[in-house]
Amino acid sequence: MLKRAAAAAIGGALAVGAVPVVLNVVGFTGAGIAASSLAAKMMSAAAIANGGGVAAGSLVATLQSVGAAGLSTSSNILLASVGSGFGAWLGGSKETTPSPPAEPKTEEEQPGESVPQVESPNTPLESEEDEK
């Protein structure tokens, strides 16, 4: 139970902490959209599709707003909740117990280096009664 709680706390913290980092790496920075980034390509595609401007409330506009100002408190709470749930789910996965080691074979069952390996004789496919 403690493992699941720890995984939930870590998942929530990672979710809240990772969003600004990921947005910055993609190109949604505090100073605006970084040139030649994925964010710039997204903005260009949105502007072309929208007739020259980026629509307010669109994905690009929302991500730029979050990249510049960060998430609101309610958004951070929601994100932490989702991350905690995911972390608890991952932390609660069942661990498999290792199976006991196989019994060691006796010396008679273990072929030595000097013992030649002989193929088993071929068994007939038909019984002796069928041949008569």
C-alpha cells in the first residue's frame, strides 16, 4: 500500500513538473514561440488553415499561453490528479515471484564431456501386426 501511495505522489509531481519543461522543449517559451521549432511549425500550419492568423482558443494559442504564463492552479490540480492516478496504477502492478530453481540432475542424468551423444533409435511407424 505504501508503494502505491509513493508512486501516486511521484506521478503527480512528475506530471505537474514535466508540462512546462516539455512545452519549452517543443518551442512554447516564456518569450514567445521559438524560431524553427515544432511550435513554429504548428503556428504556421494553424495560420495557413485559418486564413493568416491563429484563432484565439486554438491549441497553438492555448499552448503558447501555458508556455508563457504557466498553468492555472485548477489546471495544476487536475494534472496532478491524473498523474497521481497513473502513478498509483503503475505502482500497484503485481510483482511476480521468482520460481524456485530447478532440481539439479544426478550425475547419471548429466552427460559428461567424454560420454558420446547417441541418437535414439527410430521407432517404426506401423505396428508388427500391420505387417503380417
